[in-house]
Amino acid sequence: MRSSLADLDRVKDYEKRYVADRSGDQETEKLDLLRSVWNLYREWAADANQVLTRAKSLHSDPRLKGSIDRLDDAIGRVEARLSLKPEQIMAGIEQARRGQIIPAGELRRELHARLRA
């Protein structure tokens, strides 16, 4: 389980190093990088799910509980992230660039107003 979590840290590091600031790149290059990182996360999640399944079969060992929970949480976060395809991320970036966004504060106020109505 430690190895799986360390692998996830390496994927995150790769993403920070190679994807974070690519403002000068062509759109196709950015999309290719996003796809590459998305695939790394997808492969990690598949492998980590296998590790988690094996670990849960040993759940009777109380020393594994914390590690199982950490790996399960990490898988959940990555799977949530994978629900957005690279093309959707690029579309969102383009919308933000065109100013087609709603600031978080305004969205929060709108949601609170709907709850009170």
C-alpha cells in the first residue's frame, strides 16, 4: 500500500513538473500532456484498486486499517478526478480564458439564496 501511495506521489510530481505551467504551448500539445497525465492516473487507480482488494482481504490485521483507509481515500480522489476527461478540462480552460466563468463567491451567494427561498 505504501508503494501504491508513493507511485501516486510520483504521478502528481510528474504533473506538477510537466503540465502545470505550459501557457506557451500549442493547444494540441497541452491536450496531449493532459491525456498522458490522465492515463497515468487511470493506470494508477486500476493498480491501486487491485492492491486495495488484496489488502481488504487481510483486514483482520488491525495494523492495516490506517493504510487501507489512506489508499481507499486516495483512490476515491483520483477516480473523482478521472470523471473529467482531458477534453473537458481543456474546454473549461478555454471558457475561463474567454471570461465565461462565475466567480465562486457569486455562485455561493446564489446557492444560499436558493436555499433560503
